[in-house]
Amino acid sequence: MAELRGIKAPRKNISEVRFVAQAKAVIEAAREHLEALGKLGLTAGLIEEASRTLAEFEAISVEAKVAYRNRVSATKALRALEVEIHASIRRLDRLNQHRFAKQPEVLAEWAVIRNVIGPAVRSKEEPKPETPPSGSGGETKAA
């Protein structure tokens, strides 16, 4: 089988493009020399299975690249929205500093609320009802 001496199986540490090209070359060489390789147990069915598997690999590879690009785009969009939200919070902060200047308790609560730390955590629990701030007149005391 001297005619198969130049055909090599793809190595592990090569680029995806080179891997696919070398795998196609091996499959094509196997098709061309099926008669000689048949004596060693290779069948047309095995060659077709290898060809289908390689095609599936290529399709999944394309899907993975598209998904990666979509994730990168979504991350950029989220970062832009994050900047916009922080700008809105800064504007609200300036307004609320003046608005609540004579209500130190409310201003202290705003100081806690305005600090956005990390991503929002979604909870399946129902949100707790907000209690009105001290001194707002909305409190009732049990007798």
C-alpha cells in the first residue's frame, strides 16, 4: 500500500481548519483505496460514517462560532445598558440629595438603595412588602 504512505491522520494539536482538511483527505484516500483497505477490514459503511461524523463536526463548529459571537454581542449590549443604568442612578442621586435633604432617615435609606453591587439576583420568593420610612406618618403601633 505504497500509495497510502503520504496520508496521515490529523494530529491532536492543530487548528480546526487543518483538522477538517486532513480528515477529508483521509476519508477521500480511503474511498479511493477501498479495495486494498477492505482486506484490512475497512468497509464503505465505515467510510460513510466517518464522512457523516465529520460533516456533523463542521456543522456543530459553525453553530459554536455563531453562539460565541452572539454571546459577545449580548455582553456588549448588557455593558452599555449597565452604563446607562448607572448614569440614571447618579442623576436620581443628585435629585434625591436635594429632595430628602431635610429628611435624614429617608436620605439614609436612599444611600443604601442607590448602591448597585453586582448583578441582580432573581428570587422565586415573593418580594417583601416595603415598610414606610421612619417619620413618614405611615406607621401604626400596636397597643
